[in-house]
Amino acid sequence: MSAPHRHRFHLDQDGHSVTVLLGRTAHDVEVLVDGKVVAARHTHGRGVTELAAELPGDPPEPVTLLVEDVDEVPLCVLVRGGARYLMPLVPLGTGGRPPAASAVRPLGGIRRRLRRLLRGLPRLVRRLRRGPGGTGGGSGRR
């Protein structure tokens, strides 16, 4: 079994999936277009790595991928027709292991805050009905 990747970047461009995988070893970079490896390079040390690829079409459109491994989290940029697109870092899969507890219930904290807010809602409604004086003596009806 091969070593897992360290980082994965992904971007969709005109219906084509572009993925950059870093790090089966410390300095390997692979570019996949629509799930097929179209470029790979073994880099030496830090700095910018430039890879050329093509998006399928008639005629194929050349793109350049710039990967800069400067810190713990590298940067990846897709250059297409003079425009630069920052590729977002995508979380890697769990490799067959069960997902972490935080991945199972990602909305737990939001739900908890919403329940607390809803519990306090009747008090807020009563306060608003009493009006600015807060005495509650008169309801304003005749």
C-alpha cells in the first residue's frame, strides 16, 4: 500500500475537474484532470513548482499549476488564459477508517446554540409585550 497524500487541492473549470495532490513522499506533486493523471513531478526542496497540463476540448486548453510549499499548508494556483485562480485546499478522506466524531456531527454546536436561543424566546416575547416601561401594569388596551 502506498503512503497517503499530505494535501489535496481541487477546482472545477468549465465542467472539468482539476485536482492537485501533494506528498506521497515529501516532494511529489500530481495533477489530475477529470480523474486522470496528466502531470507529475518530484520536486527538490521548497519553492515554486510549475506543472503544465491541458483541459480537454477542441483544441485542448493549456493550463499551468503553481505549487508553493512554503509552510505546513502549501498554496496552489491554476493559471488559465492569463487569469489566476487560487485552488482551495480540500480535506483528505479517512483512508477506510471511520470518520472522526467531529465529522459525524458537524452541526452539533449550531444546534445547541439554536436550542438555547429558542428556550429564551418566550422571555423575550413577554418583555417586548410589556413595553419600554417594563411595569406590565397596562396593556395599552381600552
